[in-house]
Amino acid sequence: MRSIVLRKEIDPLPIQQNIPVIETYEGILNSEFKKVAKTNFFNSKPKSIFATRQRLKSYQHHFTTNAETLVKLSVFAIVLAVVLL
């Protein structure tokens, strides 16, 4: 059996430059366009059942009832009291 020795010169890795991280997020649309988009969304007449359902879901996510909030807070308070005692 023969042993084979392979040699190759390895170049050092290039130094990578740090890319600055962007800390601010302004979004794609500014506030004026957001207002227009929201009014167009809520004032448009849906042409399909899917569009009607999506519109209802969006409306439900934006506006919660006082009863729903009260139930969520009371359940949170009960769980917190049980955990702390």
C-alpha cells in the first residue's frame, strides 16, 4: 500500500465587513396612503363570498366588544391569582 500526500496552499479568508442594521421601520406606505387604503377596503362592495368573509373577519379583529375584553381580563386575573398562591 502506498500513501498519498496531497498538499494545497490555503488562502486566508477575507475579512468581512459589518453591514449596519437598520433600526427604524417606516413601512411601505406612509400614513396618508394607509388611510386611503383602509377607507377603500371598508367602503368597497365585495363581489364574492370570500371577500365578504374576509371583510367581516377584518372588522371583527379591529373592534372587540367590552364583554370580550372583560372575560379575557377576568380569566387572566384568575390564572394569575392561582399561580401566585
